[in-house]
Amino acid sequence: MNDMTTTRPPAPTPADDGGPRPGDTGAIAAVLAAAYRDDGSIDLAALLSVLHPDVALHVPGAQPLAGTHQGLDAIARFAVALRDLTVDGEHTERVDTLVGDDHVALVVHVAAERADGRRLDNHTVHLARVDATGLVRDIWFHNRDQAHVDGFWS
């Protein structure tokens, strides 16, 4: 795993309460990067701490999980569907983190297996837009091999 790569000067220190503050994409990036655990799981509590209640997850493709998942409940249902469709969930390894003025990009490797033996092996960019409140408002998945992803989830 690489340290964060920044496209601007280092971000100011987090707010006194230890959490990110508006305009501090560096602090958001640190929380997001830490949420991608070394064991391939995702720390949902950490992730939820930086998501706007009306966040939109944009999942590309032509498969049943594709589309826009709006709000925290919809994202939770999406996460449950991922787990339920796989042998033991997705394993997501963070490769790198890129920080911009109002976006954070996590380069990740995603692997999973279906009960019928199909395997997912894909590099993905999870692109998060941080809004003026200092929370993630949109997340877009950009898959290296969309046809492979669609075949796995279909």
C-alpha cells in the first residue's frame, strides 16, 4: 500500500474534534484510506462518518447492482447485496489514494468469488466528491474491466 499522493499542498490539520472540516479533503482522504482495512474488508463505521446522509453511489455497468444508490440506507442495501452474492464478501485492497481540492480517488484492487466458481479480479477507482459541508456527496466506481465486472455480478 502506498502513502497518499496529493495534487496540492498538504491539507490543514483536522478540526479540534478530530474529524474533517469543510474544505479539508486531506482529512477525508485519511479517513477513507483507513476505512480500507489491510484484511480486505471495509470499516463501515469509518466510511459512514464521512458520508453525507444523501450521498449517491454511482455504479456503472449492465448488471443487477448497477445504477445510482441514493442515501445511506441504499448504500447499506448495496453492501449487503455484495456480501450475499459472494462466497465471503468482496476483498478490497487499497493501492493508492489521490487527493485534490474537492475529490479523493482511491485506487483499489477488488476480488471476490461466487458460489458457482466465478471470480472477480478487477482494479477500480473509487472517486469521491467532497461537498462544501466537508462530507462525501458522490462516489463513482470506475472499473478497469467493466465487461468482467458485469459478467461476475450478472
